[in-house]
Amino acid sequence: MPVAILAPGARRDMRNAANVIARDNITAARRFPRAVMAVARRIGEFPDIGVERPEVASSPYRFAAIPGFPYVAVYEAALRPPVIMRILHGARDLQDSLRALPRNRT
């Protein structure tokens, strides 16, 4: 089964999020990386499963929720395998957080 690749920024985001979650719930913090990898497997198998949010990030980026957590995976669906660029808390200013993403690489 194909798996989406986690870019270095996404790996860093995952570690940072797990550390934040651990402040309140160590069990949830341990579950978080597994939830991210489950989403990576789903994205790898079904690259178009996420939603486009052109008001936040232009194509080819899509957004997939991390089940059980208020985080989203931002990934480049056009690549094979897809690449998860960032993992961000849904309450953040996503547009501001994603300004550094490469644009229109498809």
C-alpha cells in the first residue's frame, strides 16, 4: 500500500504537536503520530481524498483532517507518492502558516 511522504516540515510539525498535546494528555500524544501515519496511508492510497481550499492554499495542495485531533495535513496531491508538507492545528491562521509553500508546481 502506498504511503504519502512526510516532508521535513511535516515531521517537525508532528513532533511539536505531540509535545503540545502531551502537556494535557500523554496518551493522546502517543496516539497522535499513529493518527498522522494512518492519514498518510489514506492519502497515499487515495491522493484526492482531501479537500481543496483555494482561499488558503492554491492547487495542488489539499487538506485532510487528522481524525480525533484538531489538526490537518496539508499535502501536495499531484506528486506520486503525495507529500505531506505541513501538519497544522486547525485554529491557526492557515493562510499565514502556508505562505512559504511552493506555488503552482504542477
